[in-house]
Amino acid sequence: MPTIRANGVWLYYEAHGAGAPLLLIAGLGVGSWIWYKQVPAFSRHFRTIVFDQRGIGASELGETPVT
């Protein structure tokens, strides 16, 4: 499972395809799974990156307050 540590919190992400980067950011309370129908189409033309926001899905909430 690909993760990256940002500000002391582990975040889950996926990258699909190649080309210019396209970052898909889900709304409040949903994770990367919300993009499952769009990723195949976008990844034919872009390096499509999706992630689970802090405290959602496979990403940690962490111990510091979210502001």
C-alpha cells in the first residue's frame, strides 16, 4: 500500500497512468474510492493521483488537531 508521511501523518495514495499530473481531491468524508469510475479514463492521458485525506480510509488521523 503506497503511503507518504506528511506533517507526521501517514497518508495513503495511488498513482495511475503517465503524463502530466492530475490530482483528484475528494470532498469531506469520502476517500479515494469516490474516483474509481473516473481514474481509468483520466489515467489514459495523465498521471492520475488519488489519496485518502487525513482520518479517512487508509490514512491516519494523527494526534495533532486538524485546523
